Amino acid sequence: MSHKASDSLNPNQAKAVRTTEGRVLVLAGAGSGKTKVLTHRAAFLIQEKGIPPSKILGLTFTNKAAAEMRKRLSGLIGATSAEQVTLSTFHSFCLRILREDIHRLGFTDAFSIYDESDIERMVTGIAKDILGTEKQIPSLAPTMALIAKARSQGKLFLKEGMEPNWHDEFANEVLKRLGQSMRAYNALDFDSMLFFTKQLFEECPDILEKWQDRFSYVMIDEYQDTSPVQYQITELLTRKSGNLCVVGDDDQSIYGWRGAHLKNILDFQYTHRITLDQNYRSTNHILKSANALIAGNTMRHEKNLWSGFGDGDPLEVFVAPDEMMEAEAIAHRIIKLKELKGFAFRDIAILYRSNALSRIMEKALLKHMYVTPGGVKRGIPYEIVGGTEFYERREIKDLLAYLKAIVNEKDAEALLRIINYPRRGVGDESLDRITAFSRKEKLPLMELLKKTAAGEVSLDLSNQALAGVKQFLHILEDVQGKLKEGSVAQGVEFLIERIRLKAAIDLEVKSQKGQDFKWENVQEFVSSIQEFEEEHAGEESSSLLKKFVGDLSLKNNLARFEGKDSGQTDAVQLMTFHSSKGLEFKACFLMGVEDHIVPHEKSVLDVGVEEERRLLYVAITRAMRNLTISMAKERKRLGKQAVSRPSRFLFEIPKEYLKTTKWDEV
DNA sequence: CGTCAGCGGGTTTTT
DNA sequence: CCCGCTGACG
């Protein structure tokens, strides 16, 4: 219906869309219409080649990207067909496979999914166990780092034949026990989900074939960010059909720290290769700055972005005296930009390297006063995109732990979290006794609790503690009963009643003020379950609960927690450089572009500088028309004021593209 | 066993 | 500066 030039494909885009067979590598520069190519390609397969929509698989990196693709595809072929195409993140896709087939690897389909902090808790416990209580536990950071690395590579152990180094041996032992516990708890985490999917494909040819047959055309977005395990999964999955299309941009690889291998895209064995370098997003001052910056990297396919949009405004750069004034200056400029260019708030994004920077910006936006046609207003509307806020809140994690424990009885991690929450007299002493016994006798925690309550095992618990354990088991039983007969939402409401969560939260709120949103969060959680239930009407409640808990663990459908209709309201968008990948905004503000922030001081040591440069490149190329880069001379760090230097990367952008302004210029 | 105050330690990015 | 943890006390 619309006749914008962007609705038609340029020759290379068209070629990428029509080259459906074989292994296709699409090198797509920032803003070159990558998503458009992917969605048109799916539409082409369905409409021109008669491929059933269900035979098409599109894998993305984030839920946001998957949702965006689904939306655009719906626009092309209608919602009914679009819904039959599998579009999901790698992790969601693996979740689906594992729910169906993981029993072949000795887990059950009720498995729990642990996040980073769950793993950390477990590692802490394991470390205490290995070292005993008398020894001081060393900082776990280096151990965690070693472990994370090994696991992201799908290794169950660190390198063999390593130096007899105490720390490595310790880490190895932790890793070994962690793996055993995860299995005993019937639990996976983000890394092992991928790892076990790969293992399933390798060890069970029938299962591999089943999944191979389900998808005859596979497309992968952001291929530069895939890890070796993800590479293996896709290779196995597409071996039979041979049809694999990967789309990516080596210059936008920013997840090396999570195990992404630039090698995947640099060495991809293709039968067809297509490069998209015409940019349809930004004016040329922005693109030339980005090109100049990224030219400083060595590991890359050379390319030069260009667009037909003219030079546009130069990039604006300013230095504020401190971080508060920087944030205020940004708020001020947002209002100015709105008036001058007629942008809506939602056209404007504020991007930062690390989440910690959002706080100060929020404060400035909240208190900023400005004049509108309707009078003086206070507060610029904003929305934080992809913040890790909600699901990490303790009250939500606690409630979720109850659900996890109900779904997966073996989930000792979840059980331990809630045996004494809300407080019911089972203190540390009792908990220690319980866990020690469970470990020593290799008796699953839940069974031990039941035996203890029944008097079959005596742990010499205090009367109070014993009563607490019994009460706890009764609660779980009652909730399970309730879940069987009613809806999930009703079951959860019953649970909340039963544990007197309201009273517990009131108590917490009383002791540390400013927490009154906790109860609100709980209510929001309940209504999110109701919504979920409505969306999945007709499904059996136990599988529904499984799905809900799984989705939440993968932060799927998180939109339901991010205000009513994310993106609908007219609000400035705040997010990290990482989260901004794949998005575009008429105007972008990059704040805190200082030398310890970008490049981050922690990444300067290893191979990180090139990745940090790519990260800034990604951020810069989000902007369509206006880009403002700012920094503060002084910034509070660890509570103390400290001087900052401009990012070294700024000096790599030719001065002619930059316009330096005074921070308080009106 | 629960509570509270005081202390030291720590900030990258995400599924 | 904001936590989470520790240790003393009720």
C-alpha cells in the first residue's frame, strides 16, 4: 500500500532474497536492510516457491529481533502464515527441542533453567563444600570466569594436561560438581541448553533427522554473534537440506565475551555470497564517521557504508563538567531537538555503554522542566529497553522459585531459596544440616524433607525448624492440589495467600523504605500469568506452567512487564549499546563516551579493544539523522569523584565530521 | 532463630 | 554509593 522507495529491493537485496538454495552468506552492513532481506526471503519462499511456512526457521539473537521479524513478516504475508514460521532466539529454539527430547539425555522435560546468579549461588556453595568452613573462601570472580569460559565452549572440564595449578584444579573440581548437581537438580542454564542440544543431535541420529525434516530452509540473523556450539547446531540441523542462509556483519560482532566467534562469519563456507553496503538509514556524516572509526580494526571484511541521503548535520560533541550536568544537557537538547526537527520522543534514543549510567539519566529526565503548547511540563517521558530489572527482583525470583520447585521437584536450588521464605523458623543451622545430609547420603533434597517431616530421618532439628519444614511441605502440596483443579493464576494467587506474602513484603518494606513497589510487582506478576493463560487457552495447566516458567527464565515475552505496550507510548528510549543493535532512531545520544567506559577499562587488557570499537560503531550507526556524543570531565566512580578522559575512539573520527558545542549552549 | 547495624567490597555488555 | 555479608544481641 505504501510506495516508499524502501519497499522495493535493490539488486543485491533482491539477489539475496531469490538465492534460496545452498549456503548463502549475506554480508549486510549496518542499516543495509538486513531484516528486510530476511523477511522478504521468507515471504518469497512461501509465496513464490510454495514452501509451507512451517518449514522455515529463522533464528535471531534477541527476543526483540524475533518479534520485529514476525511483525514485518506479518505485514508481508499476513499474520496467519507468519505465525506458522518458526522465528525465535537460539535459546528459545533449543528450549523447544529439549522440552521434546531431552529425556534421551537423562533429564526430564520439567527441567529448570538457571540464570547467572543461580549458578553463582551454587558455585559459592560448592566452593564452601570443597574448602570446608575453616578456610576463607577466595573471591569467586576468577573461578567464575574460568568456569563460564569452559561452559560456553561446551566443555565439561577445563583444558586437560594443564599446569598443576591450584586455582585451575579448584575450578575444575567446582565445574565437575556443578555439572553433577545440575543433573541431579534436573536443571540447565543458558550455556548447557545449547550444549545439550548439540549433544542430542550428535548422539541421537533419529532426533536429529526429525528436526532436520521439520525445517528445509534455515536463516540465521546476526551470524557474527554465534558461538562455536551454535555453529555446530546449525551445521547439524542443515546438513540434510543444505539450505542455510546466514546474515551478518563482522563489524557488528559485539558478543565475543559471551563466546561468539567472529571466525564463524569470516570463514563461512558459502555457495553464494552477497554484500549489502548501501545504507538506508543514516546521513553521510554519520556513516563516514562510523567508517573512519571501524577502519581502525584489522579483523574484518573491508567495506564502506554509503547512503543517498546527503551529508546531513555533523555529529555534535560536548563535554560537561560532571555526569549530572551531562545528563541535564542531554535532557535539554532533547526538547530542543523536538522543537527544531519535529521529532517525537520515541524517535530519540539515549545509549550508554553500561546499565549503571541509566540511573543518572533517568533522574535528569524525571526532573527536567520544559515548555509545551499546553504549558510548562515537568519530566520527559522515557522507557528503559531491555533493562534486567523486573525478573531479577527478589520478590519475583522468590515467587518464581516456588513455581520452579512445583514444576521440578528435583530443583534443590529453588527449594533452598524458599524453604525459609517467608521466614518460618528454618534457620541457617537447620539448612546446613539438611543440605549436608542430603549431599552425604545422596538423597535428593525434596525426599529428605519429606522423610524428615515423616520422622523417618532425624536431623536433630529444633521443634521450630521441624514445624517449619512440615509447614513448607504442606504449602507445596496444597498449591499443587489447587493447581490441578483450577487455573494457574488461581493456583498462584492461592500460593501468595498461603505463604502470606503480603505480610512478608510489608515487613520488608517497613524495615527499608522505598520498596513499596514490591507488592505491586507481585500483582503484576499474577496478571502476567493471567495474560499468558489467556494467550494459551485450552492448554493443560501443568504444561502451561512449565512453559510460563521457561519463557520467563529466557526473558521471553518480557514485554508484558515493561509497561503496558512497549513502544506504543511516546517516550525517549534508553538502552545499552548492546541492546541497541538492530534498532534505529532519528536521533541518538551517546552518553559517557569516556576512556574507561568505552573502551571499558576491563576490556583493554585482552583482545577487547577491537570489540569495543565495534560496539561504538554499532551505537553510532543507530542514528538516522542526528547524533550527539557527550562525556563528563568528572564522574562519580565507586562513590568518589574521578576525572575522565574522552574516549580514545573519538580521536579516530575526522574532525571535519564533528561539531564541538559548549555543554550549556542553548 | 531473627534483627539490625556496621563493614568491606564491587560495578560490562545478554540469552 | 549501594549492595550483601558478618557478628553481636534479643
